[in-house]
Amino acid sequence: MNQNLPQDLDRESLNQLSKSELVEIIIEQSKVIRELQKIILELQQEIERLKVSRDLDSFNSSKPPSGDIHKKRENKKAPPQEESDHPKRKPGGQLGHQGKTRKGNVRIDRYQGKRI
């Protein structure tokens, strides 16, 4: 901010300064405080703007789903409980299971061949 302020503002060094120097320090500090308050206000406004835009997605605004940021949903289903002795089965026919086949129709009514 302003480099005119003394770096070490302890009680002894302030007692050695004149009244006009102390007034100057106070004036400089008030300028710095005003600048910092402006910066704080701008940053608070930016934080609020970002919070609002963060909470918008395709469910609660007109944004397309492709613009959504992928984040975990709070109402996500709980993972299924693991069976104690049974591992997860693989898809398809299981080992040790005897299959059944359908009996086909042995009588053919007609045959349709290729026409040339």
C-alpha cells in the first residue's frame, strides 16, 4: 500500500514521534483502511457471484447438460452391501450350471430357397 508508514509501530517509537508525525501516520492508515475496505467489498461481491454460478446446473437453469460440472450428487444411492461368503457373479452362464435347450420343431412345412 503506502511505504511511508514506519514498519515498527510499538509504543516506544510512537512516543518519540511528534504530534504532526502521528497525525500523518493516522491519515495514511485511514487511506490504507479505505482501500482495503474497497478490496474486501469487491472480493465479497465476487464470492457471491461465484457461489450463485457454482450452484447453477442443467437441473435448475437453462444451461445445457453438456455445460454441467461433474460433481457428486448428495442423494446418491448407498453402495450395495457385500455378501459375506459369496463373491460377485460374472455375467453369462455360471460354472457348474447345467443348461437347458429348447426342443426344435422337427417338421418343416415349407422351404424357401434363393431365387435367381
